[in-house]
Amino acid sequence: MQVKHEIISTNRVKQRKGKRWSVHLFPIPALIIYGLFIVYPLAAALTYSFFDWKGIKRGAFIGLQNFKNLFTLEPFAGLFWNAFQHNVLYFVLQMVVQNGLAFLLAFIVYKKIRGAEFFKIAFFLPRLLSVIVVGFLWKLILNPNYGALNVIFGKFGLETLQKAWLGDPKTALTAIILVNCWFGLGFSVLIFLAGFQAIPNELVEAATLDGAKGGPMLRKIYLPLMIPSIMIMTVLTFIQSFEAFELVYAMQGSDGGPYHSTDTLAVYFYRLAFGGSSGGDSTAIGLGSALATVLFIFIATFTIFILKVMQKKEVEM
């Protein structure tokens, strides 16, 4: 009986070990997909950036020459810094307009005003739409001839405000960024709302008993405790701003018009690697790969920096 019991125990141990090993098999499909669509393209772009290209045919190894051309050779250098400035503006406006407004709206919803549940749904509804659909709809709304915005201005006697919003280099990029803010507002509201709801009620009640209310309550109690959520949204907004492509492409194509006033680094990369949407620009795969590598390093460096700062703040708190 004792031998039989030992055999049964041994079999059970083997079965448990087998189950433990089988658990490690489940991530394999996800790792394969991640490797094919994330790791491999990054490695390929880095490799391609070190070679000369004749169309789509790889030429000789040229080291860092593509990177040097990207930053020093015209018109590539000028277009690069032009697109970089637009990405910076993209980030700043999104932080101020989208995240600033989302913070206030989340605070209002957190205070459980009447209809708060409706507002949570209403704010998030645009996020359910495809970026391409959003871009197409707003392109119609901003049309200078029959667009709803100019029509509304005309109805109220505000003809001086009517513009070719996407046709004027002074307003085209700002219009696209504001559309992006409208599209992303709901997601930001949810992140900030989750941050407010994670604040212990005991701290709020103690501050209320001490006489804190209104603006001082928001600045001295809520704002410091919302730093983790603010940092998270800063990282997400930065990544999204410097990867801005879909909405710009949907509303203006890959040429960054008018006169490259809506160029972003991602749009410029697309045009370098695959040619312009008009078919007039030739491909420059080496330069495009160099730009993709620089963009990845820049985004990764800033993201790591912000995460380190966020961890430090959490430890201090």
C-alpha cells in the first residue's frame, strides 16, 4: 500500500509540474505577434538606416550617413525641424486644451453633479469612432464652402470668422490639433476621474473640517494627490503627440499641406519611406528608417524620464 501511495504521489507531482509548464505556453502567441509587428519592424528600421537605397533596392553599407543627412542636408533637415516643431505644438496644445479641460470636467463629474453618469458617457462617445471617420467628418465640417462651421458663423452674422480652416497655413495645424483634443477628451476624463476616485475620503473630510474648500482645496489637496494620474496622461499625450499620423493623414494626406504646415514627424517619415500621397515624391527608405529610429529613441528616452520622475514623486508622497 505504501508503494502504491508513493507512486500516486509521484504522478500527482508530475501532473502539477506539467500544468505549471503549460502555463508558460499561453504567452507564446502574444510574444510571436509582438515580435513580428513590433520588435522586427524596429530592428529592420534600425538596420535599413545604415544602408544606401536605390528605390527599394538596398545598396552599400554607409554607417551613420543617413542620420547625418537627416540633420544637415537640405531639404531633409529643414523639413525635419519643421515637423518636429509641429509635434511640440501638438503636445503643448493637447496638454493645455485636452488635458486641462479633461481635468476640470473629471473634477466636476467626481463631485457627482446631477447627470454625472450621462456626462461620462457623452465625453467618451467620440473615442468610439474610428480616427479616419473622425478626420473625414471634421474635414466636411471645416470645408470653407459648405462646411457646418462657416455656415453657423454666417447664420449669426460672424462672416469675419469664416476661414478656409484647412487651407490656411496659419490655422490648418491648430484645427487638426483641436479636433484631436475633441477626439481624445473622453479618455483623459476617464483617467483623471479614476485618479480622483482613488483619493481616500478621509483626507478630503479632514481637509474639509479644517476649513479647506474651493480653489485652495483643489490646489493643496486634490492636485498633489493627482500627480500620478497627471504623469500618466503626460506620458500618453507625449507618445500620442509625437506619433501623430492618422488624423493628419485623414484630413490633409501625407503631403503635410498647405506648404508643409501640417507636417509631423510620422507624416514626414511616411512620405520619405513610401512617397507622397500625390505620387510626386520619391522614396528614401534609408532616410525614412533613420527618422523612425530617431523618433523611437526620442520617445523612449522621454517616456523613461517621466516614469522615473513619477516613481520618485510616488516615493516622496
